Amino acid sequence: MSLVFAGVCSHAPGITGRKVMARADDVETLYTAMNNMRLALEASRPDALIIITAEHFANFFMDNMPAFCVGMAQDYQGPIEDPQWLGIERQNIPGNPDLSRRLIEHTMQEVDLAYAEEWKCDHGIMVPLHFLTPRYDLPIIPVNINCQGPPLTPLHRAWTLGEALRKACDAVPERIAIVGTGGISHWPATPDSGKINAPWDRDFLDRWSNNDRERLLDYSDERTYLEAGQGGFEIRTYIAVSGATAGTPATVHYYRPIPIFAVGCTVGIVDLPEAA
């Protein structure tokens, strides 16, 4: 069919795990924006959701760190973290191994991929799904981009992955949604946790919403680390969504720096033409 929905959102564990510690207005506005994203996703009537994330050493370690990996399992379990800490109960999430395999085969014509029939979902997947698929009934296809173990996946390759995924979506009859999750500026698990560089975030989101390839790829890892923290490396997931929707602008529906959630919380939806 093709791509029927594309968007981005934050996945910080504090969004669900520290809800009671946050200002009521921060919780209400962010949760409302996430619910509106859910409604838009549901209105697109997808058959499956590709969720592009940066997992956090839950499945991949320095003994084997693929640049890209795509899930091909019958189902997935998560969260791998303590459910009480994350505020999300353990769930069994459906996959679609046949669709995954076909998408992988098409994507591999353009980009080398690893793939996995076993996958434990951490907060990078579970926090978005908690809001976007609260019944956990939409089949997912997880895609990991290496944003955690240097040498990191180059930004232009994240864009190319998005382009290849779009070609794969166009080649199958199913209706596919894509959501990229991560960042933007944050310093997780460091003494600077809670620090947010809001001007940097807003500049990046301007580049993202304009689908400005040249400006999106105009970052070095050194600059990102200094200005947006190691969590800023997760811009790769947003860039992949831009690659999948090249030439199409997007709307940032929500951005607010929320220190107790330790991230500049973001919700954005690409302005795709309505699918038949």
C-alpha cells in the first residue's frame, strides 16, 4: 500500500515513571498531545507500526552492535525494566514476522541490516506504545539504530535507512505507520540528568519540520555531545523518519522542556497526504 502515517515522539522513562513528580500542567499537556497522536495514528488505519528507536543496551552490547537491526518476531515482550519503576505493566505485543521479512528483504536492497527473531522492549518502545497503542493490539516492527555504542551510525545512513524503509512500505500491500522515538537533548544517567538545551531542540525541530536534509545532516557527534548530551545522538531516529518522508513537511504539535522527565518532550506528525 504505502506509508499512511509518520511521526516522532519522546520516549524518556520519566514520562511514565515520574508522572506523580511532575507539574500537573506538564503532564496534562504532554499526555493530551500523545493522545492526539494516537487518534491520528488510529485514523490512518495501519496494519502495522514500524517503531524506530534507540534501545539502551537491552538487546545489543559492545560484543555485537549492529548499525541497524529490524525485528522479525511473532511477538515481543516488555518492558525489560522494572514495571513499577517505569509505570508500565509487562505486556505481550504482537509482531508480524511475514510482513517483517518482506520489509527486510526490500530494505536490504538498499541498506545492510541485521534482524532478530527475539527482542525485549525497553522504555524506548514501551513508553510510546503505552500512549499510542494502549491495547497493545497493533502489530509492531521494531527498528533499532545504533545511537549508543561508538562508532555510531552516521547521520546520512540513518536518512538512507528511512528512504529504504519507505521503498519497502511502497512495495507491500499493507498499510504501514512509522514512528521515530528518542531525544532530543538530554543527559541520561549522568550528574547532568534533567538538563535540557531548549534552543538546540527548537533549532533541530525547525530543521525536522521542514524536512531539511542538508541541515539535518549538518551535525557532528562531537557537537551534538557538547550541546545536546549523549541522549542527543538519538536524533538519528527522527532523521530516519525524515528520510522516509523526504520532501514532506511536518508539524511539531508539542514541545516543552520538562526537567523531571529529563528531556525536551516532543510530539510531531508528518503532513502526509491522506491515504485512500
